[in-house]
Amino acid sequence: MNLPIIAPSILAADFANLEREVKMLNESEADWIHVDIMDGVFVPNISFGIPVTEAIHRHAKKPLDVHLMIVQPERYVEAFRKAGAEVISVHVEACPHLHRNLQQIKLLGAKAGVAINPHTSITELENVITDIDVVCMMSVNPGFGGQKFIENTYRKVAALKEMIARAGAKTLIEIDGGVNQQNAKPLLEAGASILVAGNFVFSANDPKEVISNLKQSEIA
Ligand code: DX5
Ligand code: ZN
């Protein structure tokens, strides 16, 4: 049995009680903590930045998976690495020199991720697929938590899985947006192995139980 990596998104946490929320994740079966950085330019919302990421890292016992929804991410990649990021994802739509961005992230000793919007074709990734550790496939339009899952994601995941296999790459597929107990299993069956979940986890009465249930979604 192959268990997925579960990465709860701290964007949906209670920001006035971040320490408590991070400690809850430490005690849970979560594998990573997903950290959403929004600049109000690449996406129509602003979340938080480097000092808050550092504060999360101070209490976290799990790797930080930092999702940069920002323009010119190369200006901030090093700062987020120093703030504790283990995985850093930049958006393909924000990177005219994506290969260079991936090299920069790897040189800093982090795992290199590429996030891709719902409308963007996976062919954009074909020539760099062997250089990508994680593809963060957006299953909602980035900018806000709590949105409805876009069903076309299943087809996209399956096609990306095929592309990865064809290239003999070890790239992992992460799904970000609207993930819940219903779509978790079909997403894993289509080829995903990392599930991000914000609202579904943090709006639950017992977030640790929800995380545990997601973790038990088997990969066939
Ligand atoms: C969306 C963010 C997601 C979001 C997921 O822009 O990248 O990581 O926090 O939240 P839910 O699971 O509520 O869609
Ligand atoms: Zn995200």
C-alpha cells in the first residue's frame, strides 16, 4: 500500500493562533505544511510573507512546502529558503526562464516545484520535466482557499503522469485546491501522490481526524 503525502494548507488556519495550529499539525499525520504566498499581483489576493513563514518554521516539525504565487519569484526564493522552505514551487506562468528558476532552487538545497494554473497546458513543462521534483497542479484558480475543485484536473493528472513516465522522471504530482475525501482517491488513482487541503482540514471539528482519513486514501 502506497500512502499519499498530505500537506495541509496553513492559509486556512487561524492566523491569530498560528503556534497552536502548527502544533496541531505536528501531532497529526500531516507530512508537509503547505505555505501559500500571494503577492496581490500574480494573484488577486495578499496572504503573508517571509517573517510569518519563519514563525511557522520555528514551531513546525514537518517540512514547509512553500507555494509562491508571486511575480519574479527569483527575487525571493533565497529568502524563503532561509525562512525554512524545503520545497519551493514557482508558477510556470510567472517564469519566462523556468529552467534557471529550477536551478536556483536546487542550488539552495531545496526541492524544486513548478505550479501550473488550470488553463495552462502541461506541455509547458515537457522540456524541463526531468528537472522538476514536484508539479503543483492547481485544481482551482490560485488566489483563495475554499474554492470548488475543477473536474478537468483528473484528465490533466493522468496526462502528466504519462509524460513523467515517458521521460523516465521521478517528478511527484501534487494537487492544490478543493481537495476533499471524495476526490482524494480518484486523484491518487489518476497519478497524484501529494494532496494539499486547506478548508477541508481546518474547517473540520477534528482536523487531525480529517488528515488521518485523507492519509488513508489508498493508491491502487
Ligand atoms: C489557492 C492555494 C491553495 C489553497 C487550498 O490559491 O494555493 O493552496 O490554500 O485551499 P483549499 O483546500 O481550501 O482549496
Ligand atoms: Zn497552494
